[in-house]
Amino acid sequence: MFPRSVSFWMLGTLACVVSLSMVVPPHFAILAGCGALLAGGLVLQRRHARLCAATLAQAAAVRGAQQQSPRPGVWGDPVAALAECSHGLARDLDDAYFKLIHTNIQLLALKELGSQIISGLDRERIVATVVEYLNRGVGFAEYGVFTWSPEKGVFEGGLRRRQGDGYETVEESFALPEVSGMVSRCLGHQRSYLIRDAATHPPGSLHGDPLLPQCTSGTYAVVPLLKKAPVGAIWSRKGCVAEHCPLCPEAVVDDWVEKFANEPDADFWQGGRFRCWTCTGFPLLGCLLVSDAGRAQPLSRVDLVMLETLAANVATVLENARLYEELQLQERFLDHVIGAMSNGLVSVGLNGCVTLFNEAGQSLSGYHEVEVTGRPSAQLIRDATGRDPLREALEGGRSVGSVEAVLHTAAGATLPIQLTTSLLRDEEEHVYGVVGEFADLSAIKGMQAQIRNLDKLAALGRLSSSIAHEIRNPLAGITAGIQYMTKQMKGERAQHAVFVLDEVDRLNRIIEDLFTAGRPMELRLRETDMGALVERSLQALEPSFAKHEVRCDLRLQPELPALEVDPGRLEQVLINLIQNGVEASPPGGAVEIELRLGSGQQPHLRRGPGDSLVFSVRDRGDGISDEDRDKIFEPFFTTKAKGTGLGLYVCHHIVESHGGQIVVESRPGHGSCFYLCLPLGRILRGGASETADLARR
């Protein structure tokens, strides 16, 4: 079907021919009509040629042609040109469709990659996932991934190149000043580059070898992995020189490459590391390097956008992974420091309940951390007035330097401690808890008690020296006079005289005890069988057992080692302890006596390190009150009607001179048990054993 304009033109031409045939000869009229028809055809042909040229130009722009397509001439066939253009557009559309499918596959793979790397915090696993994506997800044949190592100050990673059916991996590491070309520029300027001419702008070389030797079409891309920009003037917070920090607008260095190439003075090195390596303001986390090797087409802007998207995801995850590693390192460091503390440490929340309890605190209290976590701190620590010092620090809003308190142990006992508290504050200085550090004062309290005993001993020595001349000489005269008078007395008077002599002898023994306790003890050491010494002491006390109607239950561990001791002094101690047990036992009762190897620190345990010989005397009497138990080893303290109060004091002095100790366990109504612990080491001249001396150190 002809166009409407052509039909009108032909009808007009025919009308003109008919009209002219009436005026001029017919052949002139036909000739004029043909000319008009030809002119009209030329006009229509030119008009259609212009429309076809415009259409072809639009098609060329859509197809991305570099040069404009030639317009069809006057006699050209615009329909054929349009048909050819339509076929080209169809082919391009088909190629674009397959490219779109391929790009969708890549985007799906990128999405899957993002979910995988975001869910992981292992840097090596993240890098391996990225490498796998660049290979299988995108199909690159030559690429590299490098990540920053702040511990070494280098970029670590490698390049992968397709070699036949497999891949060749070349591991590399480089510092910022060691790499050249566009890789150095990318890292220095912290921006991505898509290079279309590798000859003019080479990617760079490392140790003399090109980074991308298989770059065929001459295009490659370099994309940096960047941290988020730090907030504020980090150089001032770190104490750095502003002119030497690339983050500072007034810096004299252009970028990090120049900064690392011209490292400043030694003040910027800490423990063999450049301070900038571990600075939170250092923006580089690594880089991606990809070439067009193995591809039919060069890299495009679409590829660069894809790589930048991948780099943004990888950089975020790498930064999170690094922060997680630093957090884990800090947690391990804090756990090590808290666990290695010799003092106890307890932290309490705003609700007054325990949130942390270190190993030293667990060892002192006997509680496990799980047992005290969540419990009120008042159940664990109290001061002398019964108040909770940790709770008071929270309520008062101030830290306490050092106070004495008591720690309630799992065994139900109390332990004197020295407590220091400090408030815990957040970034806004709001208090969210309190931490308390406490030290065991048992040893200090024991030394203070020993100092008091030494003071008493010194005073007793001075007293005994003075009374030696003031009392002993008159006593000798009194004794001699009464003995002379006794010879002349009979009956009741003689009995009274004997009573006076007994009292004089008792007073003389008190003076002897005073001398014994008031001067340094000279030990006559010799190797002694302690089992035989115990049996000899029991033999001397047989009349006392019979008098009080008390039996003896003796248990001796066989094959006990001999000790170097003063047998005379120790026999005095054994007799005194056994005699006290006999006198405390009810008629018909028994005194349990045992000699075995045991622990000097925990003599009540039958299983121990075996560093001491333990002699124990247990009775079933009324026991000793808590108040009296702290005084029984003090001089002149006694609960007996005719006691001097020096027996246990002298025993304690003798045992300490042997480097041992006496420990008492007693509960009112359940009897008492005295433990005599003698170390297995040799006794030194000063009255202490080698074993005991080493234990004190």
C-alpha cells in the first residue's frame, strides 16, 4: 500500500496531464506529467532518507557506536538500511539479555558472598571466600587480594593466575614504599582506578616482577579496602605531630605512602612497631587487584562498580574482624591479669550483687565464682561494724582507699582482710558498679601477735632477771629454815611445814618457768625416735591416767623418720599436752593420741604433702570457748585453780624454737584437739628449721 502523500501526488500529476492535454499537444502534456512525477518522487525520497538517517543515528547511539553511521543517498534504499539496523539491534538485544543473566548470577553470588563474610569474623576465611568468588562467581583469571597486617606493617596476600586447567598462587607481602605504579597510587590516594591502557599506566612491580604479567587487553582495576573515617582529631588524642599525620589538613605529607617512606624519629616506634601501623586512624585494610586476563572483553565500568561493592562489604567485615580480635586479645589480657593477681578481686553491680570474683578471692574464701555471682556482697564482705563497705561505696559515690574488713569463708569462718574500693564509671562518668581489691591480713595479724608476744617475752625476761635476785635467794633461805624446823616438829605442825615446803617448791617452779620463757632457748639436738619419746611420756603419766580414771588410745604410724630435736624439751611439751587432755577428760573417757606424717599448714588433714611430723592429743571434755582459745598461749593465762598460766606458753616457746607450731581445734561441749607439728627439716642453731625458713620465704 502506497503512503497517502504519494497517492495524492500521483492523482494531482494525472489531473495536470489531463488539463494540459486540452491546451498543448498530448505528448507535451505527458512529458510534463512525468517530470512532475519524478520531482515529487525525489522530494519524497529525500524526506524518507532524512527520517532513516535520524533513526539510524539513534540506533547507533543505543548500540554505543563510536562513529556516526553514513546516511543513505538520494537513490539509497532506506528500507534496507532500516532492516539491517533492526537485525543489528536484535543481535545486541540478545547479547544484552545474556549479559543481564550473567550479571544477575554475579549479583546473586555477591549477595551470597556478603552473607557468608558478614557472618564470619575470621580474616583468613574472609579472604579465602573473596578469592573463591573472584574465581568462580565472576570468572576472573588473574587477580590478587592483599590485607593489612598491623603486627608486621605489611600487606599480606597473593596473586592467582590461571595456568592451563589449574591456578598458580604466588604469595606476596609488601610494605607501602615497596610497591610502585597504580597500586601505590591507589593505596596512597585511597580511591579506585579502572585502567584501560596498562602500557601507559602499569599496575606496578614488586621486587622487580610485574604484578599482572598476563594482562592481555590492557585493562585492569585496583580497588582499596578502607576503614570508616575516624571521628575528630585523632592525631591530637594519640599525641602525634599534626604535620606528620596525613589525616591532618595541615600535614606536610601528601599520603600514607610518603608517610611510610619517610618514617619520623624513634619516638614514633614502640616495641619495634611503627605507631601508625596500629593506629585506629590508619585507613587502609587492603586492596583488590583484577586484570582482564582470560576474558573476551576488557573490564568495564560495571566490573569496577561490582568490585567496589565487594570491597565495601569486605572492608566492613575485615574491620569488624580486627575489632573482634582486639577485643578477644583485651579479654584474654584482662583474664590473665585478673587471674594472676595475688590479691582477691570482687566487682559489684548497682544492685549490690557480685558480678566478678577472681581466682585469688575464690582461694581465700573457699567459694567458687558461680556460688557467689548474683549474691549480695554483704554476705561475703563486712567491716568491723557489720556494714557492707562495697555497698557504702556505691551509695556514697566515692572510693575508699584502705579499710579493714572480714571475709566470710565457705567453711563458716572469718578472714581478716584489707579492702580497697574503686567506683566503675562509663564514658559519661555514670557509676555502674564498684570493684574491691582485698588482701589477706592473717599473716600480718599473726606477725602482730608475735610482736606482742615478743614484747611480753622481753618484759618477762626483764622481770625474771629482777626477781631472780629478789625472790630466789630468799626462797632458798625460807626452804632451809622450814626444813630445819620440820625436824623439830611433830603431828599437825609437821604437816603444815610440809605444805609450806610444797608451796615454796611450786613458787620455785614458777620462777624456773619464767627463766625458761624469758631467755633464748638453747637446744641440745640429737637424732630422736619420736615414737619412743611419746611412749616414754605416757609411761611417766600412767599414775595420772589411773588417778583420773581415763584410758589412752594410742596410734603410731609405723616407720616414721627420726628427727633432730631436743628430747628433754619436747618430752616436757608432750607431758604437758597429754596431762591437760587427761585433766579435761571426764572419768571413764579416753585421750586419743596419734603420731603420723602430715601437713604443717593443715595438720587436721590425714592426707597431705607429708612435710611435717604431726602429734595430736584429743580429749572429749568441755572444750575451750572462743574467747579463751585466743588467749591460751599467753603468759599467766589459766583456767585451772592452781595453774601458773605458763605451761602452754612455755610449750609454745619450745615448739617454736624447733621451727614447729601448735594448733588447737575446740568447740564448747565437744572437746579439744592440740596438734604439735614439727618439720622434717634439720633444726638450725637459731631455733628454726630449714623447712620452716624456706616456707617463710
